[in-house]
Amino acid sequence: MECFGPEAMFVLSLDERQRDFLTDTVEEALKLRAEGLDDDEIQGHLAHAIIAIEGWTNTPRIVRRVVLGAYADDEPA
């Protein structure tokens, strides 16, 4: 039985600096969502951060799931 999902495993694989950057990016995404922006607008605002984070993994689709929320991406990581 797997204890952690792929999103958690991705976060756990990051070093402290990367986790901090990811956390800041997720917080910014949540702030933008609270301001009423949709996924496409949030991705536009955070494009550079998302691209940087995607470079840290062999499964870059997981980044959008973590940053935008799992509901924002119907494809498996």
C-alpha cells in the first residue's frame, strides 16, 4: 500500500530551498484564485515559477497539479 500520493512524493523529493520556492508559488496561486482569477490567468501570472519548478522533475505535469490544485488537471501525473 502506498502511503503518499505522487504530489506528496514530489514535494518530499525537493530540497529545502526548492520546497520554499514551491510553497511561495502555491501561496501566490491561492491568493490569485481568491482574487477571482481562473487557472489560465493564474498560470499566466506564475509562468516563470511553474517552468522553473517543472525543471526539477521528470513528470512536469505534477507541478500544475500541486500549484493549481489536483482538480485543475484531469491527467494523471
